[in-house]
Amino acid sequence: MDKYEVVIGLEVHAQLNTRSKVFCGCANRYGDPANTLTCPICLGMPGTLPVLNEEVISSAIRTGLALDCSIRPYSRTARKNYFYPDLPKGYQISQFNDPICYDGHLTIETETGVKKTIGITRIHIEEDAGKSMHGLGEGTSIDFNRCGVPLIEIVSEPDMRSAFEAYAYLTKLKQILKYLNVSNCNMEEGSLRCDANVSLRLVGAKELGTKTEVKNMNSFKAVEKALAYEINRQRQVLDAGERVHAVTLLWNDATEEAVLMRSKEEAHDYRYFPEPDLVPISVSTEKIGAIRDQLPELPEARSLRFKTEYALNDEVVSILIAEVEFANYFEATVRAGALPKSAASWVTSEVLRLLKEGEYELASFPISPAKLCDLLNQIDDGKISNQAAKKVFEWMLGNNTSSVLEIINELGLAQINDEDALGLYIAEVIAENPDEVRKYREGKKQLLGFFVGKVMQKSGGSANPKSVGELVRSSLENA
Ligand SMILES: [Zn+2]
């Protein structure tokens, strides 16, 4: 048993996918040429006034409700003051006391498969800063497109006890944000960012140990590695009888080390004060009710429904619901008329394989659910073999104009159930393999598979394996 207990809390920033920015009408988009999505407001020109985008409030409340938070009917924005080149106003509009959502939770599964509740301290809204780009030319360039992009910051309680639990929390949170369609949650593009507070204490101790903050983790993998690194570092410090210092560390993905960014003595004092240019945010009970009524089906409810409505097992369902687009694709295939079991098995094998290989994305996947349904129905009706269906599927990836039947005919894949045609193949196989025939007749019945394989080969995969098995057996036994 480890003598230390690990304590982790996460602060997650998610960029909201609203059409416009939080305080101006500029488009909220990623990847445009630098400094083309700006105006005097988001550039922080003197004399301009912010106007709060109502969608931002709705998205924050949606998220809060999905995470079982209480929603404050009345909350304020605050100025967080600091100087940085990518922050032209010299302050960021955020929320300090009384954030819009507070006191929620979500449930994760621990290493041992036990369900565990992680508290959500608060969710507040704020604006993103611009982006400094080093190494493009002389000095540093700044892109202000990101200035004023709306963010929600989701702060957890220090309830996680391992890097694994932190990873599970982040995975679950991302899944819920995607189901809610409030953020794209792309860590590589920075639309989901995570900072961690980590401390160790002796098992059984009541007081928390000194915590450090780890920043700059740009992928889920990086979070897991950075936390494992920092836990190990603190363990060594404590084992050596020294004290952990309250510092902020930057994770370097290339060297897989966390390097010192600043010590607590140098830490910012943001001098928060109420934002004088914005009226308080007031949210009526009716509005909260309306947002609650429009919440989509969330992962846990969907998981339960897939198990009961489609009679699928836990393992398959957890793969299907992991990503909302994936669950939608599966369900659209079923709604088009495919058998749930066939659709689940095909989607979690063939479709998932292609997505994992990275060449395709579901948003632009060339095979529509209706087309996949046509193909699956051909298999389930015994018109083509599973093996032949894989060929049709490959073909459909590059050609979405022909119908499934046209492709089957074009590729000559219609399953041969015709006994005469199969009989010829079987006779050939029997003639070509006298030794195996003798052994089979002497009692080595497991050779049946060998004969079926040979016949399937001769038919180019288009024979129906079930019919072949029956015919081969009767040929061998009755001759
Ligand atoms: Zn603007």
C-alpha cells in the first residue's frame, strides 16, 4: 500500500462554438488568416463597450444543468487584470465571486471499475485572449482572432486520486460537452484546455499537501503523462524529507518533463473587481426551465436506452455512445431499417476501424446510414456473404452514386445458393483432395471446415458458407 494519497483537481477551459464572439459581432471561427476576425471591441480600443452574447449564457447554463449544477439567477462579470501582449485591453472579462453555475458533479469509473462522483465547484464564463506566435519572423507575432472567443471554465473539486481518474474525468467531461454541442472540444486546436492542481499527502492525513499547478497539456495523453510525472516528482521530494513548493509548471511534450514557469511568490495578483461596462447577468426561472427542456439525451440515458431498446451488451454500447456522432450514425442506420445487432456489429468494427485509421471522419463519411442499412439487409437476407459485403463496403467508400444492388451485380458478388453450381465446386474439391476425404471418412470430422474453405475459395467468396457446409457433409457422407 502506497503511503501517499494523490489529490488532483482540474480546471478545464472550453471554447464555446457560438457563431459570434462573446462581446462583439465578430465571427467565432478557428483557422482564418491572422487578424481578420477583429473589430475595435475585441481589439480593446478605448471607448468601446462590450455587449454580452446571450448564446454564451445559454451554453453555460446548458453545461451547468448537464453537470447537475445549481444555476445562479443573478451573477456578475469581473475584470481580471494582467498585462500580456496578446491581451490588448490589459484585462480579461471573467467571473470571480458568484459564478453562473456552481455545485455540480459528474460520475466516472475508476481503475477498478467502481463508479465515483467528482464534484464540480463552479462553471464561469470568460473571454479568451489572443495568441502569441513565436518564431514566424523577427520577434513575436500576435493573432487577435482569438481575442473575445467565449470560454467556459469548469473547475472540479480536488476529488481525483490518480492520473487515471483525471483522465477518466476529462474523457467524460468532453463526451458531455460534445453531446451538448456547446464546444468542439479539440485539444490540438486549443478549444479544450486543461490545467491540473496536484498534491500528495500521507494516507489518512486530513490536511491537503502543498499543491503545484501543471499547465500546457495539449492532449489527453499529455495530461496522463504530465500528471504521472508530477506525482512521481512530488513523491521523490517528500521521500527525501523535503517540502513541495507551490509552483506553476509547464509540461513539455517533446522532452516529457514539467519545467518551472513561476513560483507562488511571483504569481499574479489579478486585482479582480466588478466589470463596470456590463450589467449583471440575470436569468429567470422560466429561461432555466426552457433550457432544461431542450437538453439533448446525455450519454448515460442513451447508454441505458441502447441496452434496453436494441438489446445490446454493455461493451458494445459503451463503444457506440463514446462519441455523439458515432452514436447518431449507428442509430440512423437502425432507423433506416437495419437490424440493431447487425448495425452495431458493423459500425463498431468496419466503420470504427476506418475512423481510427484516420483517413475518414464521420462528419464527411462517404457511406450514409441509409446505404449502410441497404448493405446490412443484403447480408441479413442471405443475398451476400459477410466477406462479399466487405468488398462492397470498400467499393462504396470511393463511389456513392451506385446503389448497393448495382455494386453487388457489378462486382459479381451475389451469393451462390444454387445447389448445382455449388455441387460442381464440391465435386472438384473432393476429387482434388483424396487424402483428406479418406481421413474424413475414417472419422476426422473436423476436416469439414477445410473442405468448406476450399469450396469458398473456388467460389471467390460468393458461396453461402452455411449451404456449403451442409452440401459438403452430405456429399462426403453419402458417396
Ligand atoms: Zn470583434
